[in-house]
Amino acid sequence: MVKHVILWKLKEEYSGEEAAEIKKGVKNGLEGLKGEIPGLIDIRVYTEPLDSANCDMMLDSCFENEEALKGYTVHPKHVEVATTKVRPFVASRTVMDCEA
């Protein structure tokens, strides 16, 4: 299995209700991909960090293998969510992919 973890920081211009709506859109969009993309075992988005965190959201996903992860990155349903619900709103992104 392969883990795919992303940490995002929202752009500073978003706060309060606006940030909450963005986070909701990211969570619903990405978690909605479960069962839609071959090789995607599990996908969860965490949007309520503790005060000690230095990021706003975390994606925790698991794939059957590295090929499945590569397929996910270019799958049209994932690309649509990434380009409409994630990328326009984030200032930074940190990724770690690893064998689990």
C-alpha cells in the first residue's frame, strides 16, 4: 500500500466563514472520490486542526500501489476537484508519499 499525505495552508485572505466554506468544499470534493478512482482504498480530509498546528487542512489517503497513486493524480475527477476546490485557495502544499 502507498500513503499519500498532503498538508495545506490556506491563503491569508481567507478567514472565518469563508475559510470554513473552502474547507467544506475541499473535504466533500476529495472524500467524494472514494469508490470513483481505481486503486483508491481510502481518502479523508481533516479540516479542524488543533491550535498547535501550522497548517489548515490535511489529506490522508491510501492507494493499492504507486501506479494507483499515479493514476489518481491524472484522473479527470481528481483533477476537477483539485483545480476548482483546492488550488485556487491554498498558499502552500507539502506532500509525502510512502510505502505503508
